[in-house]
Amino acid sequence: MPVVSSPVAPPVESLPDAARIRPQDLDRAQLKRILGAGGFLAKTMASQNRPFEARGEQLEMAQSIAGAIRDETHLLIEAGTGTGKSYAYLVPFLLWAIENKKRVLIATGTKALQQQLVERDLPFLREMFKRHFGHDIKFALCLGTGNYVCPRRLAKAQVAGLFASEKEVKQLADIQKFAGKSPTGRNLDLPFEPLPGLWSQLNRESDLCMGRNCSLYDQSFYYKARREQEKAQILVANHHLLFVHIAAGGNAGGVLPAFDALVIDEAHGAEDVAASYLGIEFSNLGAAKLIELLASRRSSRTILSASKIPHRAELEARLHDAASEAREAVSRFFENLQLAVRFEPNRTNNVRITRSNLLSNEIYEPLERLESILKEARREAESAQDETLLKEIDGFINRCAEMRKASREILEQSRAGYVYWASSVPRLPDGPGKAARVPRLSLHGAPIEVAQAMRASLFDQFRPVILTSATMTTGGSFDFLIERLGLSNAELGVGSAESSRESEIPPTPHSPLETPHLEIRTLTLGSPFNFRKNALVYVAQDLPDPTTNVTFWEEAAVKRAAEVVKRTDGRAFILCTSFRMVDQTARFLEKVMPARIRILKQGGMARGQLLSEFRSDISSVLVGTTSFWQGVDVPGESLSCVVILKLPFAVPDEPLVQARVETIKKRGRDAFNEYQVPQAVMMFRQGFG
């Protein structure tokens, strides 16, 4: 989203005395005048005919954040449902950013929260700041580079005739029209879902981008967005983009404008996102995409087709031959992987690999040959002074080298402190009646623990960092997250972590958890939501003992779930802990539920489509697993009941979980109570919330 700012506001001197709040006066009284009963937030809402209810928890959270800003300390905040935490962190940070010419990054775990911030919360605060402060605030949504269409690649695709199918040609024409009218050039603003193979040849790729040397630089949607981000006081991104930025060098050369402070919302999920971005991966689809971009399987097109370099025809012929050889090698390699690992069919599988060189690296040499031909083509492009082609060839040489390196490191298991696994993810057919597609097969390596990396790349680099979520504690303690995210004194050898509740902004740190050059505070806030009045909790206590006979328990639990959702006339989520239970539950419900109640099952369609269908059909029941336990927003009557079949302990043979448990046990500690139980408690609270 482009930066959003208000029209020019009247100078603060022209406003009534009561409205003259200087951002540097960031204390309890001033924040109360904004967030308290009858404050500026309430008045602005009243002007828009929106209801307002002062929340003590929101004010307390804002005041604690103000203290963390002032004292440059990190702060962990658990804020219960209904706290209004986005306003609680946005207001003090906006005041600080305006006065001190600073920039703050807000990183969220879900798209839903991103959209809430940029489409609702920040536009509202923009109006409030204009009305009561005379300040013009600016904010920007930050997306990964691949979300923007590249004008140069779009023009090249049209000239070179890259696409043959009727659907591709039509979508190409539609994207061309879109690019001519759109202010953003983002794929999420397209009125249709672009074909992945098409979009991958039209979007911006950082390693193929000419930057300022491109003749279409001034038309670049990505650089337009980047220039607007540079003007913003608040940047909104997701966790994934934050860790891409960190992995690319952070403020010294990352993918985002440099920022001075950081808020990680939905912080309970940060560890796993960090592990994925610090890891390595090699997949059949990634390899196929790379090879297809170099030399098309369906046509004579290659990366060299639009060029006029010497010996082009000979180089293209050799590139096609090498690409065919590489395709066959990749296909053989992943067929052998399926034989070696024996994935369960039609399921998402993650199978740990504990020995090195499980397979021979058949793909290394074919990729090396592709790289060698590209280096020859590079010399011809250099002699022809074709700077655009040089940039593209360099990008693809690096991709081949990185893919070779990843395949070797994973197969040889050469990184200490990493866990390695193979993955199989089924893919839905292209449409009704179409055959199932080849599953996504991949090999992975990831750090077992990310605490040290997060400490070095986040908490030692930015102050303050605010971490917040509705679920951050287990048993009233922050110890679990403090250790997992790299804030543990015990891990660093400086004492033990203990959680505290702040109710005042202290002039000096209030019971901080101190480490060398690092202080953290914690704050736990209850929910203003009246659970006794507005929620009913039912716990079945007469089901069979699952430890005695799990089959009897499963059958009884599913029958009881059916009784519950009959009473609610649908309007329910049923949350399972495995895909097998999803299938079993959905099959039983389809047999016993009235025809008017539609049963939606995870795996039957894409996640976004499932949620859309559920929201639009008020009597439906959605049966899902992991991805539906959190990050789902269904306002209104469509979701009135959540059935949790089982406490959500992570699958014990999930590779990362298994490796983390082993690591904790090797230290002579209790992995079940120190890792598995806290993780399950946090996931359970997410599902309930």
C-alpha cells in the first residue's frame, strides 16, 4: 500500500491550548488525555459516529510502552482479548516518531492484522492526529519484492512471446492493462489470482533488477513503494519480511528502510518464522521454476532469446540440452527421495533425516553445467555490452550456485546445530475434474534453536523492541518465550529470568531482567472481555480414557463434537491436531449432520477459499488443523462455537520439535514440562481466543 497521509493540517499553534500536546511530553497524564474516557481518541470516534469504551488495560499498556521508549528497554506484553493493543502501541510510538524524526516497524504474524492496521487503525489515528495535534502522520505497508509487477519484465514478456496457453495469454493482457492503471502494481490488487508460472516471469526479482540503471526505473512499482516507505514514520510488515530484512543484513543493507524501533505483534509465532528464514531448502518446484526460466520446456524460448549476442543460436541449443538433462536429474532425485522416505500419501509429511548422504546428489553436476553455459553467455553479453542481459545472467548464475550449495549442505548435513528433514505437501488439482498435481517435495535444514541469532540480530540492534500477543505466558510466566527468543539470562549465564507486572512507568527499570547491555521488562494485562457473561465453556468429562484405547476415545469425541454443533446449528470450528482426525471428523459429520449444515474440510480447497466459504455460509462447520488454530478472524454470527478435540501438543516426531526436545534432554532438563507443555498451552489459548 502506498504511504498514506492526511491533507495539510492547521499548525499546532492555531489549535486550542488544551490540544497542544508536545510529543516529547510522553507521560501518564498526556497518554490518558488521548486514550482515556473523554480523550482525543473518544472524541475522534464520536465525530465518526463510532462507539468508544475507555479501557484501563489499553492505557496501562501504552504507558508501559512509553516507559520502554524513554528508558530504551525491551518489553514483553501479554494483552488479553479486547485490550485494543494496536492503539496502545501505535499512539506512543507515533508521538515519539514525530518528535524525534524516527521510524518504527510494526511486524505482524497474519495478513488480517496487517490489513486492520493499514486499512482501519492507522487511517483513524491519522485523522485524530490531524484534528488534535496538527500533525501529518505517514505510514506504509511493506510487502516482499515478488508482490510487485516489474515493468521491464512485463514488456520483455510481450515482445518475446513467452507464453503459449490461452489462459496465460489472456492473463498477460489483463496484467498489462492493470499495470497501466494501477497505482501500486501489486498482485494482491489484481482482480484475479495470477498463474504462478506466469507471475514468476513478470514480478520483480531482486537479483534480476537493474535498479537505477533500468530504462523503466521511474515506472517501477517497487521503487515507488520504497520511496514512499522512506517518508513514513510507521512501517507495517509481516514476520516473514522482518526476518528476510534481518537475513539480508538488517539496517545495514536489508530489504526495508532502516528503522529505529520495532514492535513484533503476534510474537508467540516469531521463533518458528525465524527458524525458517535462517534455514536452507531445496525443492522440486523451486528447481523446476529455475530451469523453466532458463529454457522453456514447451517452446524454444531461453533467457537469451530476446538478445542479440554473438553465437546466440549455439548457446540456446546447448542451454536447452542442459536444461532437459537437469529436469530429468531433478525428477529422478525426487522420485528416489519418495522411495527412500516413504511419505504417507495425500498428507503433508515432514520426515526427519538423521544420516548424511541418504541419496546421491544427482542434481549437482547438471546445475553446474547450466551454470557453465551461463558463464559463456555472460562473456558474449559483456562483449556486446548488453547490461540488462548481464544482470539477468549474473542473477541466474548465483541461483544455480545457491541451489547446488543448498543441495550439498542438506545431503551432507554439514551445518552444526541444524536439523534436517524431507517434506511432501499435496497440491490441489487445477480445477474440477482435473488430475492431482505432483506434490511439492523438498529437503530442509533449519537451526534447532534461534535464541542466539535473535539476540544478536534483533535485541542487540534495536531499542526498544516491544513483543506483544494475547498469548505469551504459561502458568503466568514469560520464562518460556524469554528463553526461546534469546532473552534468557540463564542462557547467557547472568542469573535467572522472572516475570513481573508493571503498573507504573518507573523512572528506573522496574524489576528488569538484566543481561549484559540488555534490559527487559514484562507486563501481563487481563482481558476487558467479560467471559463469564459472554462465553460458555463445556468440558466433556465422561469420554473414554485416550491412554487406554485411543480409537474408542476418538469415536466418542467426534460424536460429542457432532452433538455440540447440531445444537449451535453449525456456525462452528472444530480444531483437530492431525489431518487424520480432520478426515475422520469430517466424514462422520457428513453422515449425521442435517443437509442444511455444510461441512468444510481443510485440504478440500485453499485456506483462503475455505474461510471465505465459511464466512458466507452462516450454518457451516469448518474442520481444520494447525493453520486454523490461530490467525483467523471471523466476525459476526458465522463463528459462534469452537470445538477443541484435544490439547494441541505438537506432533512428537515433527523434525524441529523432536530435535528441540533432544537438545533440552541432553542438557539434563525436562523437555516435556519446559518445552512441550508450554507450547501446547500457548496453542490452546490461541485456539480458544
